[in-house]
Amino acid sequence: MTQIQHAHGTRASDSAEPAPWWRQAVVYQIYPRSFADADGDGLGDIAGITSRADYLSALGVDAVWLSPFYPSALADGGYDVADHRDVDPRLGTLDDFDTMLAALHARGIKVVVDIVPNHCSDQHVWFQEALRAGRGSPERERFVFREGTGPGGEHPPTDWLSAFGGPAWHRVADGQWYLHHFAPEQPDLNWDHPDWREDFVRTLRFWSDRGVDGFRVDVAHMLTKDLTEPLPSQAELDAMPKDGLHRTIDRDDVHDVYAQWREVFNSYDPPRTAVAEAWVSSDRIPLYASETSLGQAFNFDLLIADFDAEQFRRVVTHNLELAGRTRSSSTWVLSNHDVVRHATRYGLPAPERRPDGEPAVKHGMEWLRSGGTDPRLDRDLGGRRARAATLFMLGLPGSSYLYQGEELGLHEVADISDGERQDPSFFRSGGEDVGRDGCRVPLPWSREGVALGFGEASPHLPQPSWMADHAVEQQSGVPGSTLELYRRALARRREWQCEEDLEWLPTGREDVLHYRRPNGWEVVTVFGDADHAVSRPVALLSSDDAVGSRVVPPQTTAWIAPSRTD
Ligand code: NOJ
């Protein structure tokens, strides 16, 4: 049986207007400190991105999303923002930013920047003022300060836990405690305070006026909180239904903030875009993706799925249906700066799953804890599956987010010594959670050199020697390389892109998926270990070398050209 899925709010044929750029964009995530280091201090920078503008253009991406590049003490890789309207001096200046923006725009590449509104850095001027001003001051009202419990208030106000491990409260010199859902250096903002509402509007305008095209909104589901006393315990919080009235997470009133932001976005021509990073149940995602809120939301379902036909199909069907409930398009992600790279995940045994289907442990965590020795990583299988999964994703209706280095087939780096680690999750969990440094290691651009072409100094995280085999220089122009596959795939995708529909075709096999887009572009993925025959020859593109044949090999995706270009 075939099944047609209409996932779109806006079909190309619905109106004469071209669809907005973001609906089916390929967005390339840059983690600026690890992309390219132009000034040779071991840390990637804005000028480094400019120097690689031609690379991004040749790759064929529609947009880049920059993880935070703002002034930061780097307690959480830049997600501890000390000033939302400046560039970290170690990464450059606002002039460098403008130069980069112009270089990317000149090549037709849009720029999306990260906005971090749940918390700021403890170095932020308002937090420093709050510390100085003392208890009961208006400056402290901008954050969440409370008295402690127990004799002398030496215990935190509640037993809440932070996402990086340990308590979610930190005590300051005068004895009060402040709330931080992430690291202690990341105080939560009080979104009931009008100052933050005004300040973020100023920030959105500041970057929009410079020409930034959109925003990725960090932990978009956490800003507003009901902190009326008495505060619940962690167990009570955990037991509360997540129905929009939860005390700290995914509250309906967060959309009042985004309604105000929407006015800002829509006051520009073209309207600025936003995508929510919202870890909420899927029935709540459409609220963030609605036209009156942020307009688009990530779904991380592919990122937590195993390389498994049934799981992939379920994820796609479900998310296209969700996107269809709004006028948004779906997003797809296989890797980002928070998870083990997908080439590595797919080369390791699939994690055990809880009864609700969620992985019992973060995929790859045990392997990371062992320093990359146990279980054994099958690099070739992981890389092969990753290429197949990527081509499967890139054929889907909606926008695809790529993470820097995946186009080089990079694996996660496991052998980072404790002394070299940077991620607060490692330190706050006492090493239990090894953290995310392994996917943030600077990119290899060339085979040789102190930093494999990343820069002229030893990089801020160590690059293992195997990275040289993945260098851009090593793969550029080499048929069959992962880099060339990505370049060809993005070029074809641009050429073949069509209405946001998908139709599943029968395959007669549980481990093979086959879908067709409205213009006849077909995508066949063999997840299992046996060849699969197709009726039309696989044209032009395959994650293996099956081009021109009628057989799709194991762990391979093949694209069959739309009939008009066959
Ligand atoms: C989500 C970001 O992706 C992650 O890197 C960061 O640590 C947290 N938000 C806190 O900002």
C-alpha cells in the first residue's frame, strides 16, 4: 500500500509566491571555536569562518547556524553569554562579524545565530550588579534569588537538580541562593521581569538590523517559570503533567514571549526566522512551530533513533504529520554539538531502550567512558550507515540540519584526557557523563600541520592522528569520498527539490524503505545486509557506488532521479 503524506502548510503550487527560503533549507551548524582559526591562537574565530566561505559555498548549503560567538567565560562552550550584543574578543569584533555576514550573503548563504534566553553568564553585567547590590535589591529581581533552608539557610531552597548534574542552586557570598538549571556560571533569568523582555527585543533587533536572517533559540521551552511559594520538590516537579502549566518547563505562557518576538521578526523584510530547540513531547512541538510563535522547531527523533528502517519510518511519518498541524515544515537532524556523532553511533551497538522507547543511556556514552575501547567501534560500518542515513534525510521534505565535520565522515573523538576536557557535564557529573567535547574537536582541513589546517597553533581540543585521513584536502575532488558525496547530494537536492510531500512505496522487505517525492524523485534505503533490487536504475547518486545499477547494496541509500531529468 502506498501512503501519501501531505506535510506542508504551504505547497509550492498553493500560490505563485516562492516558498520562504527556510522551509526546505540545508542549514550547516558551525561551532565557531572549532571551525577555523584565522588568528592562530588555537581557538576558531569569525575571520576563520570568512576564510572558509568558498568551502561552504562549494558544499552547497543554504544557510549556516552559528553556535554562540558572544563574549563568554566558556563555562558551557559559549552558552554562557556575557553580552548578547557583541563578539567575544578572542573570536573577533563586530566588524569581523559584518565582514563574515557579507561574505556569506555574497555567496547566497543565509546566517542564523544562536539566542540563549533561559540563562546568561555569571559575568553578565546585570548579574554582576545583582551580586553587588545584595539581597532584596531590584537588581536581584532580574534573576531568581531565594533564601536557603535549614539553620542559617545553608541548604538550597529546593532539591532541584541541574541538567549538568548537582544542585540547581548556587549560594553567593551574602548567603542567598540563585537558580541555575545548567552550570552555576549560567544563572536563570527571571522572565517575569520586563527588563529581560525589552533587552531580548533589543538583541533580536541588533542582529536583525545587521542583516542576520534568523535565530536558533536555545532551550526555548524553559524561559518562563511559576516560582510562587511554596516551591515544589524535584519529585513533585517530575510528577507534574507537562500540559502547559508545569511550574518550570514548557509553559504555555512562554509563547507570550515569542508572540512579542514574532512582531520583531515580521517587522523585517523578509521576516526573520526562528527555530526552537524545545525538548518537549511531540504533541507540544506544534506550539513552538506555529506562525504566531517561533515558526519552526527541531525534532530530534532521527538523532535518537537507531539505524533501523521501522524506527526511521515511524519518525518520518509522525513528524510530517506534526508539521502538517502548523504551517511550518519539519526539521531533521542526525548530529549536533550535543551528541555523539552519527558515524560513531551507527558503528556501535544500539543502546538498550526503556519501555517508552527512549534510549536507556545516551548512545555512545559507555564507549566514551571507556576512552573509545569498549564496545568496539566499527568505523567502516558506522561511516557507511551514516552516509546512508544522511542521504535518506536529505531526500525528506523539510529542512535538514548538518553539523560541521559530518560532511568529512568524522567520528567522535573519545581519547581526550581529563585535563583537556572542557564540558561542564563532565566536571559536574564527576566524570559519569563524559560530556560533549568529542564532537567539538577542531576540524581537519589539511593532512599536515600543527592543527591539520585548522590554524597555526595547537588546537584548544586535541585532534587525534586519524583525523588527517578525513581532512578536507584529503577528500576534495576524490570520487567516492564523503565530502564529494555531500557536495553532490546538496547540488542534486537543490535541483530536484519540490513540494513538501512524500509517498511511501512498498518494498516487500522490513529493512528497506522507499519513498517518492511529488516530482518522482525516489529515495531507497537498505538498512539491512542484503542487496535490494529496484525497478528503475539508480541514477546519479548513491551513498555507495551503486550508480547506474538496479541494485541497492546493504546499508546504502540511492536516489533515483525525477523522471523529467532521467
Ligand atoms: C542547549 C545547547 O545545545 C547546549 O549545548 C547547552 O549546553 C544548553 N542548551 C544550555 O545552554
